[in-house]
Amino acid sequence: MSFRQPKSDRHVQERAWRSWLSRHGPALKAIGLPPGVTLSEDHWTDFLENGCIEFRHPEANDGFFFGQLSAGQMSRLLAVLEASPQYASRPMVGWLRYRLGRATAG
């Protein structure tokens, strides 16, 4: 007798991530973000939650921290995040708004 595993929606999540990245990846590259922050959605989420990927993803850590971005780069990153409802409430958005001296939305 075999047991069935519950169906995973992981493939749907991966497809959504690849779609988002294909739309926003060129802008992220133009901003100057290192490739390690977009290796996977998990890497990206870690970056948005912590400002770096140092702890959870040491294999992709290159010492980059969001505070190394110029004001222009931060502004462009904030625009990408605010245009993405799934990421607009992450801590990175608040940090960028603070660094740029912008009031929070809402």
C-alpha cells in the first residue's frame, strides 16, 4: 500500500517568481543589485526581510547590504517594490522610505 502526498503548489509559486523576475529582473540588474539576491524567491525574500542574504544563504553572500546603494538606486528599488503588491509590505520598503525621507503610504 502506498500513501499519497498532498499536492504541492510549489510549481505554481516558482512559475509566479520566474514571471515576476522576468518583468523586474532587468530593472534590478540596472539598479546594481548583485545576482545572489535573486537566485530564488527565497533569496529575494531573505534580502527584503534582512537587507542582506548573509545568514540564511551563505553560498550567495558577497557582503552586499542594501545600505550600500546610492539614493538613486534606493529610489528605483523602492519603485519596483511598491509596484509589486506581493513585496510592498516587506521591511525593505520601510527602510528605503526612511532612508529616502519619504512618508509611508496609506
